[in-house]
Amino acid sequence: MFLGDLVDRGPHSAQVIERLRNYRPGRARTVFLLGNHEEVLLRILDGDATPVPSWLRFGGAQCLDSYGVDPRSLAEVPAEQAVQMVQRAIPDSHKEFLASFVDTCRFGDYLFVHAGIRPGIPIDQQQQSDLRWIRDPFLLDDTDHGMVVVHGHTIVDDVEERSNRIGIDTGAYRTGVLTALVLEGQDRWYIDTRDGADAAR
């Protein structure tokens, strides 16, 4: 289960996407969740020039660099040409992979999403924009959602456990700490890229 932001500010975005695109674990099914960064990139790849400047400031420059494109070159051309440069840089296979991502995944008593949910709205009526972008209305709410929502999108120093949600985005692009939640029966624990990190909770 991957919570999105594969194209988020990392210098190895292209390699990460290629590796995950071809990842075939023997006894597991992979589910990839679409995050806000993937959403914006897909909009650009579909020809929308509007988000290009903000995308470049919030991870797009590093993403393009990983595909061998100097992001500064986009600032020197008209918006439509910038879109074409992005379209040429990113293989169709990567676009198709990103476009295959889903917004939610339910696993037992857990709901996995990228950013969160709009409190008080049934899961099947949630807006994509909330699932991919929401912050405070979800983060500050202590409502029982009927399940524990596992999310990323908002960086925390350490896993943030609440009665109704678990935030596991430890800012790998910035901190080098990538965190995962492991579920097995009634047990859950976390693993991350710090030495010796494996905590049952």
C-alpha cells in the first residue's frame, strides 16, 4: 500500500516510479493511492498548463530533474511549450501507471487515503479533492469515522496516532525517514528507515 506522492520532491522520482511500476510481490497485492502531487502531474500531462509554476515550486523541479530535464528551462518558454516538455520527458508507461492509482482502500477496520476525509460525509460520497488535499477539517476532528483512517500528506515528526486516524508521513524527502504501518490480525506496528526501528503498538 502506497499513500501517494511518488513524484514528491525526491531526486529519484523516475527511478522510484519505474521500480514500483514493475514491483510484483509474490504473495501480496499492491494498491497505489493517488496523492495531490500525482494529481497535478497528471493534469499537466493531460495538457493543463495552469499548475506548472506551482508544481515546479512544490516538487516538480526535482521530479523533472530525475527524468533528465533541467527545470529552469521551463521558465524560459511559454506555458504550452513547458507542458510539451513535461509530456516528452515522462514516459507513457509512467503516466499510465500513475493514472491507475485509486483514491481509497478499505482493509478491515482501516481506510487508507492520501490526505484524509471530510468528517461527516459517507466514504462513497467523499470528494476527490478532499481525499487528496484536505488538512485541518480532518486533522482537527475527533469524530469516530467508523474506521481508523490511515493517511499521509501532512508531515509529522513521528507517527501520529489518534483514536480516529493515523498519520504516517514522516517526510522522507526531507528527513530520510520513510514509515510504514504493518497490520496483521489484531496487531499493528510500524517500521521505518531509521536503524533498529520496529515498534509494536
